[in-house]
Amino acid sequence: MGSHYSPLTFEERRKIDQWHDAKVPVLEIADRLGRASSTISRELQRNAYEDTEIPELDGYSSMTAQNAYERRRAIHRKLISNPELKAVVEDRL
């Protein structure tokens, strides 16, 4: 049987943001949250951003990361991404 994965919550992302700004190592962040270090490092890489106008603001933001997560999840929802399927389902309800 496979393991169950639960996505990071906004509260966890907020903590990652604070600890990352405080230069806490990824291994320690992972230990504090009870997550794999690969989960934390992937989160920091996947949701890093660059500000072309103010490079000092480059980095990770919990709010930006949460918004990106929600956008990625919405893409995979069949009824949202397929309006024809949505119409059929709604007609049959």
C-alpha cells in the first residue's frame, strides 16, 4: 500500500517563509514540521520568484506559494478545465 501525502498548508508555508528568512537550514525546517527535507527544498525551489525591478525582493513568499499551489490544483480539476463535461454533469443533476 502506498503512503499518503498531504499537501503543505498555508500555515506550514508561513512557517517555512519565516524560518527561511531567518536562515534556518532546510533539514531543521523539515524536522520542525515533521516533513521530508525534499518536500521543503522542492517547495522553496518551485515557488521561488524573481523581481526584475527590485532584485533584493527575490526569494520565497508564503502567500505567493499558496496562490501558485491553488492555481496548479485548479488546472487539474476536470469540471473547471472542461466546461463541456461540467455542463453534462450539471444537466444530469
